[in-house]
Amino acid sequence: MKTTLTPVATHCPYCSLQCGITLQAEPPADEDLLERPVVTLAAQEDFPTNRGGLCAKGWTAADLLHHPERLTEPLVRDRGEELRPATWDEALDRIAAAFLDAQSRYGRNGVGLFGGGSLTNEKAYQFGKFARVTLRTAMIDYNGRFCMSSAANAATRAFGIDRGLPFPLSDLAEADAVMLVGSNLADTMPPAVQFLEAARSRGARHIVIDPRVTATARRAHLHLQPVPGTDLALANGMMNVAVREGLINTEYINDRTTGFEAVRRVVRTYWPDRVERITGVPEGDLVRTVRILAGAKRAMILTARGAEQHASGSDTALSYINLALALGLPGCPASGYGTITGQGNGQGGREHGQKADQLPGYRRLDDPLARAHVARVWGINPDDLPRTGLSAYELLDALGTPDGVRALWVMGSNVVVSAPRATHVTRRLEALDFLLVSDFFLSETAALADVVLPSTQWAEEDGTMTNLEGRVILRKAALPPPSGVRSDLWVMRELAARLGRPPLSDVPHEIFEELRRASAGGKADYAGISYERIEAEGGVFWPCPSKGHPGTPRLFTVDFPTPGRLARFHPVEQQGPAETPDKDYPYYLSTGRLLRHYQSGTQTRRVKALNESEPEAVVEMHDTLANRIGVETGDLVRLSTRRGTAVMRVRSGCSIRPDTVFASFHYGGMGAVNQLTNPVLDPNSGMPEFKACAVALDRVELQEDPIMVTARRRGANRAR
Ligand code: SF4
């Protein structure tokens, strides 16, 4: 029977902009010949974050749906053998037996779950419930810990709530000054640049802080290019200038905040000349920046991973929040502080229970009232809820150890490529008794698994996402999945039954209705949001505590959701990266994203147009540095840190500091930059220090086999 499919308004599967797209799937000409539907994709002209724009990833997203490498049946591994196809019954029986075995031998925490920031709200919620109710394990965390956790921690401490942008993205067009700290919007979210361009066209001024001369920095009025890991000193220096020049907003500080005096004392020592010595940013640029921000009628400070993915990332985010508060910005029209979320559901994925310390509605697992509320919704005794588990890297680091997780389920994450110190994480995965991976493709992590389950993709199932603005949107199924593919929700339902645990729904709409009740009264309150409202209104901003509530596009306009209704300053000091260059590892390595790839590249490396454009790992370096180590664009270079080595193609130019190299984290194998990164963690957030470590560089001479590389260490490497 032919399937008749009408155009469906839905959203891009990748980043947190969640651009609106329309999918039209034409039925195959002859289903008996197993032909595939032809899927065409268009940008929605009226969706507020993209307004007709898409980036190269969005335009090619339909290529993923019927990709020849798509997993379409479960795979299982017999001892010591290759993965082989299996029936769903065989795969599910194996998983249930492995989970029961691990828990009988090692206790409930012998089984762990690792989720992802791209899962729908329904999946993230159900994954958390599966951990706490079905398995009763404390061991659940997710890859968003590697993305948003520092900014989330800082915003919660300062404002009492964590919503990436506390205003609609379109407010950027109304701001007279915007400072972007460690964000390259032009490459990571091209459609969002239209709001900055609209502001510039009416005279707004933009400042970018980034060690690289990115596409975003090139468009800015002022580009500050600090040493990696010194953003906090820069913010404290700006605060020093603001205080000394009388540019702070005393009335706002008195009326709406608490704790300013402690910050004023701390920043006294951050004189611009001292800050210039720490950061490399000229004193004059520091002063100009503060005057631009303070002189603007409407100003915004936005941080992203460049500032946040450090061992002091939460303090760094706090330092920029301090500056925003001192200038009187949060809660004022087209003004404030925000953090730019990365993953597609980076916001919703951190609100509903797949974090080690969290219950749905952004409730804390260690809060007795929160435990009682969620336990009531789940029909269990609050005492039966597990306690707080380990953060993402801590969980991975302990895999297979006597006290660690022995059977792990990874859903929608590729930790072999995306976790810091990735070679070590791979060893830990290999030490497990049992590894289950749910994904669309055989990712590097799935290739290690004992069982691999093929999951439905974005266009094949209903589910809500929460974008970078806190707008809850609906991704609607536009076409059926390939036969043999199942939703992760269905898998959780089947496993709960096999494990003899309370039944779970696999209907997204039903799960969302339960999520609404579980989140009611929490910080991220979805009680008044429904699929019907989202469709009718084009998305609803949380908090939305009741059906009649309009949602909350702008936070903090009246007060802050802290106990005293005031925003809180936090005195923070520059600490710098845990590892700085020395004679053996003479340069900084920083990591980030490219325009044409997303996360670990599991999806985008399989899209022909994207992969042809950026087919291999590249290390970006300044011409001066390239000359010093004797390489030029196109050569291969070996990067070595105290954790491991990687080999990448050189791209040399003048768009990065001469003491720093940059590599993207989208590639596996020899080009996987996370073999090099430092897993030292932020004590407040559990964020690893992805953005700065010390690295040595050697030119590589390739022999016949590219694995057999010989490297020639140059004396210049040691003579920095
Ligand atoms: Fe998709 Fe993000 Fe590109 Fe929009 S900007 S098309 S959401 S990847």
C-alpha cells in the first residue's frame, strides 16, 4: 500500500537554533522494489529563529533519512566475534539478561545510562525515568555535561534559573551593543547572523572575544584575541574599568542585586595593564569595550563554549554575568546576559532528568520536596529514588572498575570521539561487561558495542525540543522509519517489560503529558504547554505554569527567581588553564566546531556534500608557527599532549594567535582531537577543559600505510 505524505512543518535535526523546515516525502514509485521515498526540504520563511535561512547542514539533513549506511536492524556480538544482524527479540533478550546480570553481581549502580543533548524532551525524560524507576540506578548522565554545564551552573547561581537565552533571539537585532565571548555564530548558526546584521545596519556595535579571527570576529567592530583560558581575567578587567570610570549602574545594583561589594573588592587588582599581561589584549581595547557596552542604550553579553569549556568555566561565565549585572542589563529591553546553547536539545535535554543530579522540571535530586513531587507522578516511594550519580566524565572514567558501571547503555552519543581523553575512554568502554548503543549509524562507539539498536530519526517520530531561547517546539513525524528501525521509546517500553518493572509508555504525546505534570512547579515548568498549543502558537516559552499562561519569552523583567528575588554577584578570580605550554608541549591547543559538521560527525561525515567540503581533520595555525615547525598548508602534522597523539592536515594563515592551534572535534581515528584534550573538570559543573591544553607539534612524513607515521621533532618546538 502506498503511503500518502503531505508536507510537514518540522525542525532541523542539528543545532539549538532548531530552524524551521518543511519536509515533503513523495512515496516510492514501486514499494515492492524497496525504492525509497524522495524527500524534499524547504526552509520555513516564518519560523522566528531562521526566517527562511538554513545552513549547509540543514539543507542536506534529508540525506540522512535513507542513507545507505543507515542501521536498519539490531546487531549483536557473540563472544570475540564481529557484530552480526539479529532479531529484535534476540537483541532485547540479551540486553535484559545483561542488565539483570550486572545488577545482581554489582548492585543497582552496576548498570549505567549515557544520554545526549539531541534527544527529544520525551526521550530525555523517559531515559531519566528508566534509570530511576526501571533500573533504580543513580548512574545516568549525558553528553550535554560536555556542552552547557558550566553556563547552566553559573546562571543558576546568579539568576536562580538556567535558560540559555532569557529573551527571544530576535532581540539581538534590537541591541545597540553585543559582546560575544567564545562564540562563532557565523559558522555554528549562520541563520542567526541575520539578527546581528540587522542591528549593525542601524548602527549597533559588536565585540567578539576569541583567540581566532573567525567569520564572526571579522564582522565585528572590535575583536579581542586573548590567550586561551584567560577570559575571566578579561571580564574582571572590564569590571575594574567600569567601576573606576563610574560606568556601573548603581541604581540597578542597589535595587535588583546582592553581593556587589565582594566583586568590587576582587576586581580592584585587575588593572587593565595587568590584564593585558595575562590575556594579551591591549589595555586600550579593554577600555573601549567597556565604554561601548556602558554607552549603549541596550547591550547584551553572550558567552558560549569558548569561555565555558574550561576547568574554571562556571566562574568564567559568572565573571561575565557580574559585568552584565554591574551595567544593569539583565531584564531590561533587548539587553542582558545569555549563553548560546549548542546541541539541538541542549536546553530541554538538561531540564528533564538525564543529568546525574536532576529530576524533571529542573528539580534537584537532593531536594526532598522535588523527590516527593516526582515520586508522586511516577507512583513510587520517594525513598526508592536513587541519589545523585557521577557526572559524565567521572562515569566514563570508572567504567568496568570494581565500583564502576559494568553494563552501559549509550543513547544518541558518540563518546569515543566526543569525550575528553578519548583513548582512555575507549579503553574504559572495552573494559565493560556489556555495552549497548542506540544510534542511526554505526558510530565509533557503536562499533565497540555488544548490542547495537537502530533508532528512528528526527523526521520519523514526534517529539518536542527546547531551543536556545527556551522555546518549546514540536518536531513532527513526516515519514515512516525504514522497516526494522524502532523508536528508543519503544525500546525502553519493551525492556521495562522484560525486566519485570512497571510499564512505560512509548507514545510521545502521552509521555509529554506526564512530563508536564512532573515539571509542574519546577524551575522549567511545562505544565501549561501542550502539543496543540505548540502547533497553534509556533512554540511556547517556558516557564508556562498553566494552560491560560502565555509563556515567558523574556525573563527577569520584574525580579529574579532566587529566594530574595535579587540577582547574585559572585567574586571570582582568574585561574587559567590547568595545563599551560612548557618546553615539552610548547603551544596551546583549542578545539571547536566547523561550519559543515556537527558534534562527533556521525551524521555530517556521512552527508556527501558536507564531507567533500571538510573531509578530514585539519589543524589551524598561524603562518609564523607553521614556519617555525617547518610545515605549510596541506602537510601532515602530529599533535601530541600528555594524553595522546593525533595526526591532522595543516591549514596555515593569519587567523589565529601564533601561540595557539585549533582543531575541530568532528573526526574519529587518527584525527580525533579528543585523544589530546585534558579531562580536568570544573568542580562546580563537571565540565572538562576542552578549550585549552598544552600541545607539541611535529611534521609527519607518511609512509605507505598512513598509520605508520614517522615524526621529526623540531628543535623549534622546544624553543618557544
Ligand atoms: Fe540546522 Fe542549526 Fe544549521 Fe539551522 S543553523 S540549519 S538548526 S544546523
